[in-house]
Amino acid sequence: MKMVATAALTPGMVLGENVLVQGQVLCSAGTVLTGQIIEHLKYYAVMYVSVIDNADAAPTHFAQIRFDEGFRRFEAVYNNVLMRYKMAMYSFFQTGVQVPDDMLIQFYNEISATLSSGPILLDYLYNMIPNEDELTFTHCLSSALLAGVIGDWISMDNASKRILILCGFYYDIGKLQLPYAILWKAGKLTPEEFRLVQTHPIVGYNIVSRLMLNEHVRNAVIMHHERLDGSGYPYQLQGQQIDVFARYIAIIDAYIAMGSPRTYRNALTPLQILGNFEKDMSKFDFGLLLPLMKRIADAQIGTKVITNDNRLWEVLVINANKLSRPILKNAADELLDLAEHPEIEIVKMA
């Protein structure tokens, strides 16, 4: 590890030690720095921090991933595709000429070729450094990648998988027409701002309705914020009124949103995301959600986690009736069943 002046920090560096302000942890060891986090450190007048300068010193599995050759290859291809995807969409907005479906699928194929498995995508996305100027494009690109993995997990036929991937590329297109400052506001939205944000499915549908797109893609654009219990928007549709591809995209959108860092929080771990899904099961299609949750949960077996009492554990067994609350094992072979200890929470990966 080495000490670096805050003014010299750059996105991608990894904190080697906790950053303390008045005895409180401002940023924890293993945090991957973003531009926003660096500005946060400057705001609190932090002068120097300890950063990791090689893979051997990386204190956690997720910190080490950033030094992994496979991740670096994925990150390079991802960022290259992101720029081309962004340019293609801006060209469409300027000229009205539709982005060819085959081009978007080629974007997906280029990135997916760097992945050895579906679960590794979850690790890689968790470690990506978001570019604050391209959050909507990043959100859609990551959603398209997860859509393809889900298509493989549930053995979708190739035609259906292609449609689901295209849904990922298009479903949030309406956000590109809304003010950036509102979309990514750090604090709570005002009622007026929230009503504006809620218009993006309709704004997006008005854009894609004139394109030669599969009907399921258009439906995903306008229905991805509908919820099975009728609590969604813009039309409070329920149950089977919601296109099945939109029901998948609703799950994908929620996962990517929770798994991405925001100005007010770090990215949630996969098990934390599963816990949030378990609290909102009535809002999503249970028949679609549960198999995906099981896949994500099983991928966590063997990973190291840190609980809110600052103890290190390994995920040993997934509880079938409470996927987000596994049985853990520590270095002394002591077991902890989180299903029986609601006071203990997993707070980060290790």
C-alpha cells in the first residue's frame, strides 16, 4: 500500500485502509474510488489516503478482481462498446435512422465473449467504475448483458434471448430526454421531480413506437416500471396485463440499479439485493424471479463476506426458504445461520 494525496487520486484506485473522519468510517478499505467518492473525500478535507498498488496487497476478493486479467479485458471491451453504443444512439436521435438490431447484438456478443460464466458477470459489474456522464447508457448496456445471461440460465431459445437483449438496450431510452440533474440527483426527489421521472416510459415509447422493433421491445419500454400488484407506473397495470419480457426487464432493471453505486451509497452486494427482492416479492413475477434468485444465490457459495459486527465469513449453504440469509462459516469452523439471527447483516463482500 502507499499513501496518496487526495488531490492526486484517480478513479479506479482501491482504498487500502478505512478513511476515518472524527472517528467515523467515511469510506471502507477495499472501496473502488470513483470521481464522486474522491470529491466526497475532498469535501471532508481528507488530505491523504492509503491505496493499494498491486494485486498481492488487495485485501478482498472484490478488490483483487480489479487486478485480474480477465476483468481488465472485460472492462476494456465494455468501455469500448459503451462509447460505440452511445455514439450509435446519439446518431439515431440526430438523424432518425434506427440503430440496426444486428449492431446492438454484436455489441452484446463482443462483451459476452470476455465472460467465462454468468456468475462472473455479477462480479465484474459489481467492480465497474461508473462514468457519471454516461449512467443511462451504462445502465442499459449492463442490463442487456444481464438479460443475455438470464436467457442462458432459463434456456431461452435464441430468438427469445435476442429479443430480451434488445429490450435491455432500449427500455430506458426515455431517460435520455430528461434532465440529467434530476435523473441522478443525490438527494430525495421533490414530488414534481418524481412525476417528471415517471414520464420516461411514455417518453421512451413515443420514441420507439415509430421504429421497426419487436412488439415485446416496445412493451418493455413502456411497461418496465409496472408492478404485478398494480403499484407501478405509468398505467398501474397488473399481473398478466404486463408483457412477459417487460416483467423480466423489471427484475433486471431493479438488480442493475441496486448493484450500481450511487452518490449516497455503495453498490449493494448480490445477497443484499436478494434481500430487497424478498421484501418486494409481490411486485415482481414470482415465477420468473425465483429461479433467477436461486441462480444468483448459488453463485455466492464460497464467497467471503463481512457482517455488521465486522466479522469475516464464508458463505457455506444457501437457505432454500430465505435465499438472502445463508449459513456462514468462519476460519474457526464456527457456523452462523443468518436465518436465525435477523440482527446480523451482510454489509459487504470480502
